[in-house]
Amino acid sequence: MNTLAALLQWGVTVLTSSEKAQLSADEAHTDAQVLLCFALQKNRAFLYAFPETEATQQQIVAFRAAIMDRAEGTPVAYIQGEREFWSLPLLCDASTLIPRPDTECLVERVLEIMPQDTEVRVVDLGTGTGAIALALASERPLWQVIGIDYSASAVRLANSNAEKNALHATFQQGDWLSGFAVNSLDLIVSNPPYIADDDPHLTQGDVRFEPLTALVASDQGFQDFKTISEQALLCLVPGGYLFFEHGFDQQPRLMAHLRDQGFINVTGYNDYGGQPRIVSAMRP
């Protein structure tokens, strides 16, 4: 049968039995629902309301292809080609990290600390899809927002997301802060590579399919923190802020490093799950 209920059950069965997908029963059910909605171009309420609806042949083909991709481990965001962040629909592909909900905590902390009604010059380093930069631009239209990424493909994707959401932000290719003048920025935000190259999480879940250059840093994941913070001391104005997202076990070392460099007001924050995830620091 080709009812929505039958297709959903088939999808759940395939994903639950897939070793490559590495999904629990609950995760398999959620992903099958999401992919069926994607194939139907309907929301979940439609699945609940009309489970006996017969899918069209085109919908069946699209759903089966999506499930088989997911069974191979391909992230749902790459199959759909889109992921929501800060209520913004963002195009997403294998050239960038998939935006994650916990990164919204970084946006929240920035918005709490930085002034609302003044022009702030802000750079998002390692912008990827442009998620952080565009979230800030959506909330602070007076700010001058620039996103930097080493990957030309990521820059093109971020520009497409700015156009898609009709937001004013500039994206350009670059090597961290190397193109910025002394005392030229009020705010620097970054979710840089911070995973050690021998971290076992690199072989698990969606991370297996994301670009290693956006994930892994030398010195047990700390090298890019060091490079960016050294450059930030020059590029930030006195009183300017630096914000990092970091790994769950990196906060104490990162905070100590920033203090040793001369930053003041070094503060750590948790993510939605209560894990240490964000650090802010001010240039004296």
C-alpha cells in the first residue's frame, strides 16, 4: 500500500535497521516523518490528519530516494538542502557545517551584551551558511555585518542565504582577520573549528559528512582560538567584544588563555543542554 501511514512505517523500518545511519528508534521515526513531509511538501499536521491518503508516484519516488540517502548516513539537512536557524530558512550543502540549535545561544548572548540602537561593526569568522551573521543582521539592522570564510563555496552559499532572506550582510573569502585594520571592529563572533583530529565524534552522526576543515583544529582543537584571539586584540577597538563557541570541555582552558592574552571581562555561558559552550571577552 502507498498510504502515508504505510510509507512512514517503511521508512522507519529502513532507518532503524541501517547500521550506517546510526539512529535510535525515536530518531528514525522523526527523520522518516521529516523526509516524508519533504517529499509531500506538507507539514507534520497533514501526516497526522490524513494518514490514509495515497501518495502520488512522484512523491513515493522522492520519499524512497530520501530514505535511502538517510540510510547511508547522509544528514537530513543535506537531503533537504535547507535548515532553519533563528527562524531563518537557510540553504545548506556539504560545503558547510549544518547550523545547530545550540549556536543560537551564541546569538542570544551577543544580543544581550551589545548595544541595540548604535552602529556596530561586526565580523562573523568561519561564517559557513551565514547563520550567525544573518541572525544578527535580522535583529540589528543598524549593524554592519560581515561574514568571512576560507571556502569560496561557503561564501557563495552565505550570499545566497542573505538574498533568500532579504537581509543586508556582506560575505567574503578570507583568512580569519588578516584583511582587517587595527581598531576597525566593535565585535567579533566565531564558531571556529575546535575538534581535535583524533576525536571519536568525527566518526559519528552527521559530523561524518561535514567538511573536516570546518571541524578540526590542531593543538587539540585550540589553534584557531589562539590565532583569532591574537588578531582580535589588534582589530577590536578598546571595549570591543570577542565571542567564541567552543567544545563542551574547552571552556576553562579557553577562558584562561584569553585572560593570559590580556582580555578582560572573560565570561563563560552554557548551551540549552546546560553544557559550557560560549565564551565572551573584552579588549581592554
